[in-house]
Amino acid sequence: MARDDNKKTILEGQAAINLWLEGVDIWNQWVADNPVADISFEDADFRQYDKVSFERYMFPKGHVNFSRAQFGKGDVYFDRARFGEGDVDFSSAQFGEGDISFEGALFGIGSAYFYNAQFGQGEIDFSRAQFSKGIVSFEFAQFGEGDVNFYSTQFGEGDAYFYNTLFSRGNVYFYCAQFGEGNVSFEGAQFGQGFVNFYGTQFGTGDVYFDGVQFEQGDVSFYGTQFGEGTIGFSNVQFGEGDVSLASAKILGRLEFSNLVKVNKISGLSFKFTTFEGPVDMDGNEFHCIPDFTNTKLSHQLSLSHFSVKPKMRNKGKLFVKTLIGLRRIWLGSQLRLSSTKKAIKLSRIMAKKFPWLAQTTAADRQDIDRLRRLKELAESNKHHKLALDLHIEEMKCSRWIETPWHQLFTEFLFQKLGDYGRSVLRPIVSLILLWLVCAPIYATASNNKEISFDALIFSFSQMFSIIPSSKDARTESSQALYGTLIDGKLVVDVPHMVFVVAGIQSLASVALVFLIGLALRNRFRI
């Protein structure tokens, strides 16, 4: 026991072990008498003791150091231990063959390091432990063959993730950690703001559960992670604002990535270069980004039931902005003030949303085009025709103004408005009815007979469905009634040139609309 230059108490070495051996009451009384102190069990050797228990032990404000400590073959208990304000370091600590329990342990303000810690073959329990502000690091930690449980663990302001675990601001690292053959549970964990890093982590053959986990703002990375043959559960996970990456991972078991909560907050989701050896369940997700399955290998079915995506779009043109600013300058007769310019820009954004074609709205990320093509390919391989069609439509929207030639944009515009890209039966039917009713008055106006409204409707209808045999007779009789004149007892039909032009346009438009009806029916009832 000693004091440093700043008169801070330091308990270390054999003196720290002797005080620990006095029991919890004597230890806690010493802490009450020394509320600010550093405690060091660095390189301590506990192997001679059958059990190492710090259960309900209190620690003062200061650093607590168990780095390179050796705990032997017995059980190790830190249940309901209370660490003060300062870093807690278990780096390179070697735990024995027994169970290791930090159940209900409270870590104060400071970082907690389990860097390169070697856990034994027993069960590891961090359930209901609470980590406060600071980094939580399990980098290069090696877990044994038993189950690993972080049930109801609360992680503070750092990166972290487990069942009913609460993570706040800060970073939690499981970089290159190795788990044994037991089950690993992060169910119900709550992660705060910060980066969550499972880069290169290796899980064993047991099940891995992240079901019900809540992530706050920050990226979540499982890049290069290897999962075993057990079930990997991410059902009902709530991700925060940030990117989620399972890129370059290897997943041997069944992946359940279904029914995610508030997925609209995810800015990016990547499975690029990932190998899936088991089935993948993505059911019930409505992403506001495009999940990246490019360059993936799937050995089993990818389930995409009730699955949808909404790519992020941006306005690459400045037509509305320049037009509105120009009009306001003409109206005011002078240069615009900053407030007027901001109003014009705000109004232009509103107009851009209402008229995306004129605003040159296209994909915010060009790579979304390839991502959509890959998803469409996977949907088609699963015979999910409706989803494949929806993805193809989103691909067309994203490639607009990027890959689509400008001279094809008008036909695509009509394809969207009149047929909803081949998904609507109602739109082309309504368009046909309107076309029929609009053209009939034109035919009636061109006739000298002013009491032929019914004949004009028949003539208009016959131009639309000329392939029907009865249309030929209807067209002949109605044209005679509209444009026929008796001359010397002989009926002469003189159809004005304008009628020929309108009828030709109506016939071509009708063919296109009938095609859209057939296309929609085919897409809806495709087998």
C-alpha cells in the first residue's frame, strides 16, 4: 500500500491480495475510508485458491487493474461488484476452467478493457451488468466452450451489443474475438450512440442471438465475421442511424434477419462478398435503402416475403431553382436577398418532389442500380414475380437520367402514368374510357348531321377495337350516319381528313392501352 506524488492512495501487489482475503466487509470498510484510490492486481496469481470471489465488493474512485492476472481452475465471481470512476482493466487476464460471472456488476465512469482476455471452459455470465461511459473492449478475447450470456447487460456511452443489454455513447469492440462452441446471447440488448465492432469475430457452432436488440445512432459492423452452424437470430432488431455491415462474412447456419423495427433509419445495409451456407430469412422488412447482395454466394433459399425497398433519390438538376429565382428577380426587379433566395430554393424542393421528371430526380447512389439488379435476380430465382417486378421498376427509376437515354424518357413517363409500369389494370381501362369519350365529340363536330351523338360514340368505339369483327360493321354504319350524304339517291360518304388523323391517333393509343391492360394481367396472374 502506497501513495503517489499526488497523495493518491494505491493498493497493489500482496497488500491488495491480503486485504481481499479479509473478506467483503473488511474490504468495503477500507474503500469507505479511502474513497479515492487505485487498486492493482496486475500479474496477480490466484491459482492457489479454489474459488476467487469479489462478489458485492466495492471499489473506490480510481483505476482498477487486473491485467495479466491468473485466476486458476476454479470459479470466478464478480457478481454485483461495484467499480468506481476510472478504467477497469482485465487485459490478458487468464480465467480458469470454471464459470466466470459478472452478473449485476456495475462499472463506473471509465473504460472497461477485456482485451485479449482468456476465458475458460465454463459458462460466462455478464447478465444485468452495467457499463457506463467509455470504451468497452473485448478485442481478441477468447471465450471457452460454455455459453456466453449478456442478458440485460447495460452498456454505457460506448460501443456494445447483447440480450437486454443497454449501450450508450462510446465504442464497444469485439474485434477478432473468438467464441467457443456454446450459445451466445445478445437478446434484448440496448446499444447507445457509438460504433459497434464485431470485425473478424469468430463464433462457434452454437446459436447466436441478437433478437430484440436496440441500436442507437452509430455504425454496426460484422465485417468478416464467421458464424457457425447454429441459428443466427436478428429478428425484431431495431437499428439506429448508421450503416449496418455483414460484408465478407461467412455464415454456415440459418440467418434470421426478419421483421426488423424502424428499418427506415438504416442508411446502408451490406452483405457484399458474404457466403451463406444456410437459408436466409429477410421477411417482413421495408428498407429505405438498398441491401447490397452483390457478389454473394447463396447455397439455400433466400426468403423475401413482404419485403420491399425504397432507394434514396436526389435532384441532380437545377431547373426549378433557376426558374423560380429568375421569376422572383423579374417580379421584384432587383437582386434577391438571402431570405428570398432560401424561400425560392425551398419551394423548388417541393416542386421537385411533385414533378420528379422535370427535376431530374435520380438515384442518390449509382451503386443502387447494381444492388437492385442483384435483388431482382434473387427474387426471380425464388419465383417471386411481384417483388421482381417492383425491383425492376425501382431500377428504372434509379437509372433515370443516368443510364436511360433522354429520348426514351417520354415513353417511360407515359408507361408510369398510364400503366404504373405494368402493375395497374385500372389506369389503362380508365384511359380507354376517357379516350373514347374525348374523341366522340370531335367526330360529331366534323359531321354535318348534328343529331348523331350516339353514332359518334359508336364510331369512336369502333376505332379503338378494330380487331373485333363487329367493329368493322359498326364503323361502316356509323361513318355513313355521320358523314354520308344522299346525292341523286345515292349515299356518298365523305370523311374529313381531320377525322382520319384523329382516328389514326386514337387507334394507336388504344393499341398501347390494350397492351398495358394485358401486361398488367400477365404480371398479376403470372405462374
